[in-house]
Amino acid sequence: MTLVIVSVFILLIIAVPIGAAFALSAFLGAKMNGLPLDTFASLPYQTINSFLLLSIPFFILTGQIMNQGKLIGRLIELAEMFLYWLKGMLGYVTILASAFIGAITGSSVATVAAISSIIGNRMVDKGYERGYVAALMGSCGLLGVLIPPSIPLIVYGAAVGASISDLFLATLVPGVLMVIAFSIVHFLLVNRVLKNPKGEQGSGETPVFQQSKRFTFVQSIPVLIMPVIVLGGIYGGIFTPTEAAAVACVYGLVLALVGKTIKMRELSGVFYKAALTSISILCIIAFTSIFNNYMILEQVPQTLTDAIHNITENKIMFLIIVNLILFLVGMFMETNAAVLLMAPLLYPAAMQFGMDPIHFGIMLVTNIELGLITPPMAANLFVAAKTNNSSLVEMMPYVACFFIAAVVILGLITFMPGLSLWFK
């Protein structure tokens, strides 16, 4: 088994695609242990032949439509309308807008790319340090995973059979807490990173400004309705998560076409980008299933559970050990692959220690997503650095502040299950 794990990391280091790295390593292990390879022949198809996983491409397409159709810009304008009087207003706008975008796309990296392209340069022009802007954008991408709907939570639910609607409900309080934590960090840093506070002030309560506020609010209403349709439809028993994703996709497309923010000839590009992203995620899910099945055949989950029990029977120590393992995996692995790999491995042990499957899922996903702002992988940071013309050296002092805030929230989620299970 050691050779199989080492082969995974070697293949990932030499830039073999994630799904292929896991599948090839599983084939190596199977060959060494005399397992017939045809055992895994139909697994990729069986794994992605799921009505639940169909929601992933729909949510991704919805995000592409909202971004390409400039509908996300309306959310930012609305946030500015309410927060214009605050010092450091654009930072708070970024945090709130990231939460809104996360409620539409369900993707962390997509949230970073969308928010950076719209507001990043404006923040620099208004006097913010470029490194801080990029750090804020990258860190706020974490809200794209915590605010429902969330693609990694869908992957977790599919992996262990947990209720997706319960998982979405469970992230609401942790998501709000993360928004508050990031807002506190911004409040503490704003005097240091904003060189010209007056540069971003609004125009005041003039008649023209009041008229602009009304126009902005009216324009934003259709966009604000989308998360209500998705979550309200799911919890009202009207839609399944997949049906809600499809409805959101159609609704966003109608908004963009009626509002003439997307032209018909641009739709092919929107669908193409969404297809590429969806295929990459589904390929990871499909081929990682081969590796997961190999580990089950080798009884790795049970062995790991026994090993943890031999180390400790204390639940608090178990939670600390699991969080350390998840953090290390998240640092070196793509989020969805890490969720799909670690959920089946640690789930049996978590159940033996009396954890609720929903609480365990929120803890697992929140922890693994920290890898998005932790080198060497740090996908959010690389996207934020590129789109904001910054560097990791400029960003890291500020990223550390947001990272500490996120770890505090992770600690609350871990040791206070009621934050995730408030609805039960």
C-alpha cells in the first residue's frame, strides 16, 4: 500500500492529471496484489451515472452565465449601495459579493475569478495595496465552498450517501460566521492597507444618488431571486438539488438574454467553458473511484479506523488528528479529489466515534478548502495573483491573517457540532 500512495504523489508531482494518477496507482496496486483489472472496468461509468452529480455541470454553467452576462456586477453594485458610508467599503463589498457569488456558482476558484475581474482593479485604483487586494480575493473564494450550493459538498454527499439538502442547510451558519470573521480581519487591516480612504467614498445622499439607489435595487432584484429559487425550491420540496441547478441555469440564461447582457453568438463560448470545467471535475470523480474501490478491497478504511482507535479513544484527540490529516491532504491535492479520497477513508472511523455524517462533512470540506489558500497547491491564490497582477510574496502576510480567521471558524465547526446541526 505504501508503494501505491508514493506512486500517487510522484504522478501528481510530474503533472499527470489527477484522475489518471489515482487510476494508474490503483492499477499498480491491483497488479501487485493479483487483483483482476476488469474488477474496475465499469466503475468510472457507474460512479458518474448519477442524477445527483448531474447538478455539478448545471451549477457550473449557471456561474458562467452569471459572470459572462455581467449579472454578478449587479450584486456588487447593490452591496456598494448599502455600504458606501463605511471606511474600507470595497473590502466589505468583496466579502459580501463573494458570499452571493458562492450561492450561485458553488465553486471557490470560480468565485475568485469572477470577483477579481470585476472589483480587483477598482480597489487598487482607490488606494488599496495590490497584495492585500489579491489576498482578500483569494481568501474570499473560500466562501464559494461554504455558502450553499457547494460542489465539494455534492461530491461528499455522493461519496458517503449523505443528504445534499441537509448538507446545504448545515453550511449556512458556518458560512455566515466565515463572512463575519473575514469582515473583522478587513476592519483590523483597513487602516494599514488603504492609502486614500476618501477615494472610495460614495457621493452622499443627493437626489441623483437616491435615484441611482432605486435603479440599482430594482436591477438587482431578479439576480437576488436566484439563490431563493435554488435553496427555497430544495427546502420547500419543489426541486431536488439537480432540478434546482437546472432551473437556476435556465433562469440565469433568460435574465441574460432578456437583459441583452449576453448575445446569442456568445452562448457557444459560455457552454464551452462550462463543459471544460465540468469534464475536468467529473473525470476526477470517475477515475478517483477506481482508487477508492481498490482501497476498500484492501480494507484500508477499516485498517485506518483500527489504527486511530489504537492511538486514542478520545473523541477530541480523534478530531484533532483527523483535522491535521485533512489539512495536509488539502495542501497537496485538488479539493474535489481530496474530498472524494478522504471521505470514504475517514467516514467509518468518524461514525464509530459518534459523529453525525452531516457535521463530519462540513468539517471535512471546510478543512480541505483551506488548501485553496495554502501553498503549494493554493489554487485560489494563484488565480487571484494572476487576475490582480500581484505575487505570492506580496499576498502572503495578508493571506496569513485570513487563514488564521478561517482556522478559528474551523475550530468552532469541529468542536461545536450545533453550528452545523442547528436545523435538527
